[in-house]
Amino acid sequence: MITLSPTRQHFSATASSRLHRGAWLGVVLVVLWLGFIAYLEMNLVQGAVAIVPNHLLMAAPMAVGVAVLAFMLSRANGSLAEQNGKLARAERAAARLAAELETVLQSITELLVVTDQDGRVVRVNQAFATQAGEGLLNLGREGVQQSGSSSVTREDGAVIPRGEFPHERALAGETVENETIVAHREGAQVYYLVSASPIRDPETGQVSGAVTLMRDISSLKRLERLKDEFLYTVSHELRTPLAVIRGYAELSLSSADHPADETSSLALRRILAEVDQMSGLLEQMLQIARLDAGRMPIDAAEVDLAQLTAAELNVLSITPEYARVVLNLEEGTRRLICRLDRVAYRQVLGNLLSNALKYSPAKSPVVVRISAVKDQAVVSVSDCGSGIPEDELLLIFEKFYRARNAVNSGNIGLGLGLYITGRLVDLLSGRIWVESTLGHGSTFHVAFPLVLA
Ligand code: ADP
């Protein structure tokens, strides 16, 4: 806490009493002077009569001047004292604020680093200094100062290039939110969730530094890995018994498939349908586990998107439900070369089509349109189905998310298909987005960069 110095505290009172004394002294002197002039006049000192009027004339404005001066000085001193009081209060408030801020900074459990505009560390909080020890402090400083350091990478293992560290991006004016970086030290990996913001000069608006917050999420990551491994193992292990159930159900169905045994036949068909559904869900879970573990093989090659799409639709059209899918090739899209993994692309298209069929009335058309927009090939899948509420348009790409109208519709699903689709599109360097009007249908667009000749 900052306190006022005794000099500052007593200045106002001392100066004020001096000024008051000075003003009174001035008044007394003027009175004495006037008395002296009157005495001369009364005693008819020689030449005094000629002198008196002049002195009286001079003395009057002098007296007024001294009085005004004394009054003004007294007023100025009063306002000075008031300003001084305000300043003292402001200083106390600032000191209190600084102490509060310091306590807040020190009690933040996240690791906090403040850097100046040249990227030099100017402040770290207690958590940064003690939570991970001196080693982390050095690592943080190295990471911050030597941005090309290979000891800090992104989550996918890619080294963060110079200028791309969160604090450096903040120094360039960007606000970085919740990005994961990995610190590699002595064979161990520490995961941090990092956010960074620029500090701006309040007057010029220029960036004068950056504040970076890092949260150690290694234990969360470990749990996540365990959960993924568990899901992967369970899904994998359930495949075999499901295949056996399917096999026996099919076998029994072929022998029980006669009019005398209608109930058994119905039951076996039901078993087969349920097994198919379970297999689909298990397949999705396995795929998510592979994607999350970075074990999704991508074998990209140059393909003609229009041709590949047409071929895939041809294969799917064997299934009666897909008979309502129509391909619409825009003019000039006969040859659109992109670098894609065929299997992954087929899955993207398959997921979008099965959703379009699932969430639209039977027999209504589903249109696949292929177009070229600038240097991108765009595949759009449109339906005239239930549509998606506007506030859920972005959420449906999240894991396990289902829009409320889909949940109420009775359509079965886990909310994993679009999450997988989005992740696959990312792996193919593409982009996915949706346009939809509730009750009137949806169009999902997927864009891939064209390979320019
Ligand atoms: P689900 O298994 O529920 O179909 P998805 O991940 O494939 O999971 O889709 C997530 C959600 O997105 C769906 O539950 C649904 O609410 C919405 N959705 C996806 N495609 C469509 C579509 N063509 N029309 C309407 N809603 C859709």
C-alpha cells in the first residue's frame, strides 16, 4: 500500500497558515501607513499637504491590491489543498487497486506470463514460478524468447514456427483462445491450454505487450487417452460377437423362412436390423477413436471429384432408398481435380447422403450438386426435410450433438456422423458448412482445393 509522505501531507496546512499571516501583515502595514499619513496631515508637517493626496491615492489601490492578492492566494491555496486531498485519495485508491490486482494475479491457478513488446518476459505469477518449478520457468522463457525452439509443439507434433507462438500472435494484435501446445522435456510431454491477448496502450492503442495464460491439462489428456483406448477396445471386441449373432440370425432366417414360422421370422429380422444398427454405431466409435488418436490413414491422390462422386452414387443407387438421389453437375465441372483420399471422401459423401435421406420425407428428392467456385470444388447435398434450428447450425458438428427437432422426431442416432464427417473433411484440407431453413430442408456444402494445372 502506498502512503503519502509527511511533507506532502503537511504542505497544505503550513503554506496556508503562512499565507494567512502574510495577508494579515499586509493589511496591518497598510493601516499603519494610512495612520502615518493622517498624522502628518494633522500635524501640518511642511509639504505634507502636497504629498498626502498622492499618497492617499497610491495607498488606496495598494490596499485593495494587497487584499485581492491575499484573497486570491488564499483561494488558490484552498483549491491546491483540495487538489492535494483528491490526489492523495486517488493515490490510495490506485495503491489499493494495485494490491488487489496483485492478489488476483497471484491467486490465479493458471500460469501467467506477461511479455513486453519485444517478447521479453516482464512478469510471471506465483503459479508459473512454483507450480512447475524452475524448469518450467526456463522452458516458458525459452519458449517465449526463442520462438523457433523445437521443445514446444502443437498438439499434432508440428513445431511451432517463429512468429506463431501464442504470445507472438498476441503481440501482432491477435487474440488467441484455448489452443493446445505441448512442451517436450526430458522425454515427458506437458500439455497446455493457452490463451493470449495483446496489451494496448490506452492512449495510442498500440500493442505494448502481451499477457499469456497457460493451463496444464496433461492429466485431462491422460484421462482422455484412457477413455479413447477403452472405447476403442470395447468397440473392437464387440465386433466379433456381433458378427457371430448376425451370422446365426441369417442362418436361422434362411431355415425358418417359411409361412409356418412367421413369428420366428419376424424376430430374426428384428435381430438383424438391431445388429446392423449396433454395428454402425460401433464402427462410428472405432472411427472416432482412430481420428482422436491420429491413427486415421489418409492416402491422398489426384482424383476427378465429379467422376468419383458419380461412381459412388452409381454404387449406392443399388439400395432402393438411394433411388431418390439426383446428381446435378454444373456447367464446366466435368473435370475437377482435387487431392483426396477416396475412402475418406466416400465416407463424407455417404454420411451426408444418409442424413439427407434420414431427415427428409420418403420419396422427396435429395440433390447432389457439384460446382466450381474460384479455386475450389464444392459438393452440395440438399434435401427438403426437417431442417435445423438456426441456433444449432454450428453445434451439430460437435461430438454427440443432435438438434432438438431430430431428437423429437424419433430418428435414431448418436450425433457422431457429422463430427466424423467434419474431422475427415479437415484431414482432406477441405471445409464444411451448412445452410438450412427449419421445416424446409438443409444443404450441406463441402469444398476442396482444386489442383490447378
Ligand atoms: P445423427 O446420428 O443424430 O444423425 P449426425 O452427427 O449425423 O448424427 O448429425 C447430427 C445432427 O445434425 C442430427 O442429429 C440432426 O439434428 C442434424 N442433421 C444432420 N443432417 C441433417 C439433415 N440433412 N437435415 C436435418 N438435420 C440434420
